[in-house]
Amino acid sequence: MTSNRQAPILSVSDLKSVYGDQLILKDVSFEVARGEIVVILGKSGCGKSTLLRHLIGLDEPAEGKILIDGKNMMYATESERAALLRRIGVMYQGSALFGSMNLVENILLPIEELTHLPEEARHILAWLKLTAVDLEQYAHHLPSEISGGMQKRAALARAMALDPIILFLDEPSAGLDPVTSADLDRLILRLNRSLGITFVVVTHEMSSVYTIANRAIMLDPLEKSIIAQGTPADLRDSSPDPRVRRFFTRNPKNGK
């Protein structure tokens, strides 16, 4: 009998991360389904950023396997790895927009570098991405001429430039006020629901976690691994691990 279950878009198995003599992560295994929004969270120093760097190909883990759309990034040839990395998009914490380029030029940059589309098609694609994040009216503004929330949306549009199958977001709400952060959460949900984009989000903003996450994966700095996976509400209300419940309810260890 064949299964109708789709293969996960991201699969991590037995990942181990070591810097020098220091063990950062061990025995990290999880999957992300197509169209899912998964949040990675945990206390400071738990390895969230390290794990993200492995997932987006910036650092190679000491051990383990990372499959993106069924393809093993660890054992890919240089050309296969480059092709695979084009299928993911990354929104960095500080937006990482080029200050000397206007918004449409920022979006065009990966399209021009990594595709062979004709010029008109490249510009149409860039405008479509800006429209998707409601920034088409600001296409010719420099990053310094728009708000922090708009810069985040522009960075998201650039991450979407090549129509990736999965988007990785690093602390997307960092530095934003609560209202702007909520607007960004709604945009992530809209893109997920209308375009079916899969998101893996590293964040410590609990309001965002409850708003956008289908599932949360919690890392622990002492265990150096995953200590819980599930919906945010289930982890808050039903986790058998008191560390998890305290984290989700923001109660200190000796709190009432």
C-alpha cells in the first residue's frame, strides 16, 4: 500500500554542531511539512542561530543530515548545492538591505545574479515581490527613507525574489514596536495561506509564536538539543517538562 503523505520539505537528522572543542548542539532531529510555519525558540545560548546557519548552508555541521526537498545538502556537489540554495530564501535579522540601492534594486539583485531572465521579466518579477508585501509605492525609496517595519517587508520581498520553496526568517520582529510586529505577523500568515510558502522562523517574540506558528521546536542550552515540539498552546498547557511550561508562560524557575 502506498502512502499519500507528502515527503517533508525539510528534514534534519541527528545533527551535531561543534565549534572548536565546544559542543553547541547534539542529536537534533525534526521535519517541516510543506506549507507549515515552524518556529525555533529557546533561551539565549541554546543554539537557535547556530542551527539556522546550518539550515541555510552557511556552516556545515559536524555530524548529521539536512535534506531540503529530499536532497542532501551535506553531500551535494558544488553545482547541486548552489542550485539547492537558490531554492531557499533568507530574511536576516537586520534586514541586510543595501543602503545605496533603492528597494526595487535590492529585490533585483538576486534575480540578476542568479537567473538568465530578460530585463523586462526581471523588473516585472521584482515589482511583483514588492507588491506582495505592499511596498510597490516605495519601490524607488532608499532603505533609509522608509520605516523599520517597511525595511523588514522589503527584506522579506528580497528573500522571496527567486520563488523559494522555503523561507528562513531570523528574528523578523526584532526592533519593531508591537503594532508593527503584529502587522508583520499578519503578512507572514497571508503569504503562507495565499502562496503556500513554508516558513522556518527563529524568534523569541512569544506573541508572534502564538500568532503564526503551526508548530514550535524548543532548544535548551543545557541539553544542547530539542526538548519539546508541538503547537505553542499544547507546549504551554500540557508539556510534561516544567522547563517548557515556564518558558511559554514566562515564569521564573521559583515563580508561583
